[in-house]
Amino acid sequence: MLLYGSGQSPIRHWMMQLVSMWACKQPTASGPCGECGPCRSENGGVDVQIIEPTSNPPIINLEMITEVDRPVKWEGVPVRRFLRTPPMMSPRKIVAITDFDRANHRASNALLKTLEEPSPYARLVLTTTRISRITRTIRSRCLCVGVPEPLISTGFWSKTIESEAGQECLAELDQILRIAVDAPDGAALRTGDQLRKWALQWQKTMEVSDRAALTDLLQFTGDWLSHTHPERYNLRSAIQESHRLMASAHPTLLLDVLSMELTGSSRS
């Protein structure tokens, strides 16, 4: 599959959702079960490989796709070797390659052989924000899916965020919350991990402290719920209580509670 669009955050978010669904042993109509071994493992566990461009400028080189007869700096396992053996935990072996428009000609040709003769247990997803730079031969062998920019009003956020990076973070949070409120109770662990990663990214993007990032996360979640699910009073009360406990409770504990409340909110 090839995911393409104009926004990095939405594309990566849906890539990870797809990876989670493929890795899950018992996926449901609303997403991964959240309870099996792969769901509880970081990034889907040992049967998932995520490859991103390296070096400066960022490039996907031949050694990332197949073995080469020369010393290489890249320390990962080439795609073709990774897919040579069957999965250990998941139903499938999964490879996700981000920004595939940065693959050089030799890497692109090497991956083409894998796309033409995939193993029955193999799943591959590529992403790009510049689909015109993906060769026609690669595109013709992939299911190409456009990822739209999230159609979300920013008027309800309690803070005005002017930077493009900040707005992308809010768009990503919007998608995390949309999936979380309809997810099964078992998905709380995955939701908590996503919220932790979002808070860390927000901290780096906005250059704030970890506690300030968590405070913003709670505030934005409350804003989002007031706008999209005004009837869910119990969840909004839980967020208000989390605000009150900020001074004494550990941030990780608050995120765990928030994720459990979110994934159970559709049944409240």
C-alpha cells in the first residue's frame, strides 16, 4: 500500500494505525484489539520494521532494501532479509517505509522485486508527500490511498497556535482522539502510548516543559470533547479532576487514567 498526501502528521498517523491492524492477532471493526502481544509491544513488536530516510540529506539507500557486498553504515535489517522468515508473534511480517520519494534508483528497483513477488505473510506500506516522485512501476504495484488533511475547525482550541508545526500537532491529536473514543476498552494501552508520544512531540515543538505539555494535552482534550462530544459529561469531569491533580500526581499516571477514560467513553 502507498499512503500519500500533503501532511506528514496525518500520513504517519494512518500508517501506524494500519501497521497496528496488520500486527494485531484479533483486530475488530473499530481497530486493533489492544490486548494481544503485538498490540502491547512498542510499534507492533518484532514482526514490524519501520524504515525512515537516514543521512544528510535524508535518503533511502540500497542497503536498507537488500543485502550489499560492501561495508555499510546503516545498522538495520534489510527489507528483503527481514521478510525472508515467517512472523514470530503476529499473523504477518510488516514493513513500513516513510518518505519513499527519497529512495534512490537502486533502492526503488530492489523493492520492486519484493512488491512483485511478496511472501504470503508480508505486508508493506510506503508513505510520501510527493507522489509524483514515486516511479510508475512502484505505484502500479501498490494500492494508492490518499490521506486528506483533517477537516477540523481550530476555533474551539483554548490556545491560538500560529506555527505550522504546532497546527500539525493539533491535527494529529484530533485524529488520536477520534479513534480513541470509539476504541474497545483493551485499546487503552495503545492510546496511552500515543498520548505520551504526542505530549513529548508537543514539548519539543513548542519548547515547553514536560508538565506544561501535559497541561496543554489535558486542556486540548477537554476542548475537543466540548466541541465534538458535549454529551459526555463524565469524561470531561475526569479531565477536570486530572487538572486538579496535576500538582501532586505523576504525569504518566494521569495519562494512563486519561487513556482508560477515553477508550471507555463511548460506553459511558
